[in-house]
Amino acid sequence: MGNLRKLSRYLVSGRFGDILNALQERIPKSLFYYGKAYIFELKDRPEGPLPDLPDGYIYRKASRNDVPALSRASGVPADEYYRRLGSGDVCYGVFTADGAASLYWVHQGPCYVRGMGFTLRSESFDNYLYGIVTNPTERGKGLYQKGLVHLAAHLYDNGSTKLIQMTEEGNAPVLHILPKLGYCITMVVKHCRLLGFKYTTVIDLVDNRTRRSLFIRRRTGYCVI
């Protein structure tokens, strides 16, 4: 009865996002999913000197030989990381002698973000950052933020025209940090999946346009993130 009263309050007050979130708590994700995320963009190279990393930590590009260490740090299967490297994506990270502390995956150009049903129609030298993880044993040292600044400077110095990230609603630390680093929200993405049907709404805050798409299969011709 309490759940019904809560849903009724949401309906009367027009809080449809809360209604969808409440339903998601009670319906298996394979049958129903609702998510909301924000697209952040960084359009200029970070100003000033790069932040110092703690003693014993270095920022560098990862190689295939680093994949086992990346997998241990994140919990993501090594096969998935080999797949990303094979598709042309690149990983950078903050490393110690013992392994990976933070890692950042980079895809250049347009792509399809499957978890949110979102197609990024970007230019060939735009970089989409994803799969960002800090080893749980390395948290609290500011590595995520410092490594992100090193990455942005490196990518801009090597021809990038824009850096793009997606952050889901509820990820308070990242939503707080990115604006401090110069990122601006340019889009709001809402995605719903129900019994195999997918519905995505993209609100472009720059040109005040809204795009909606209902589909079953994702768009072909895009690299899948």
C-alpha cells in the first residue's frame, strides 16, 4: 500500500522520472530499464602547469602488456580490454610499479553508447572518454582528477578538437569535478528499455533541440562503446 501511495504522489505531482525509477526497483533490468545521463564537453586545453602526481606514480599510455594489470584494477575481464584495443580504442592511465592506479579509455570519432542507447555524432578528431576507473586501493589520492588533466593536455597536444564524457545521474563526485576542470554540460540523455523496445530522448542544450528515437536494434556503422 505504501508503494502505491508513493507512486500516486509522483503521478499527481508530475514526477515521471521518479515513477520510472520506482518501477525500475521492482522490475528486472532485462525487462525494464530507465536511465538519465549528461554529456559533458571540454573544448580547450587545460591552462597552467600539469598537476604533480604522488611520488612513484606516472601517467602514460597503456599497452597490451598492461591489460592484466588493468583488469585487476577495474574488475573488467581482460578479454573486453583486448576487444577495445583491437577496435582501435586507446587506454591511458596512472601507474605505479605495482600496477594500474587509474585508467581512462579513449575512442576517437562517432560511436554508439549501448547502455544509454545514445549515438554520438562527433567529428573525427573529437575524443569520447569512457571506462574511467580508479583502483579501489588507490582512491582518496586525487588520482582520477589529476590523471584526467594529464589526459586532456596530452590529447589536445596531439590534435584533439574536443573531449566528451557521459556521466549518469547520481554520480555526484564526477558531476562535481568535471565543471571544475572546465567541462560544460551540452546534452541531457534519457533512455528507456521495455520488453526489447528502446526509446531515447536527447536534449541538446546548445542549440535547444530535442531528438527522440524509438528502435529495437541499434544503428549500424558505429563503433559500440
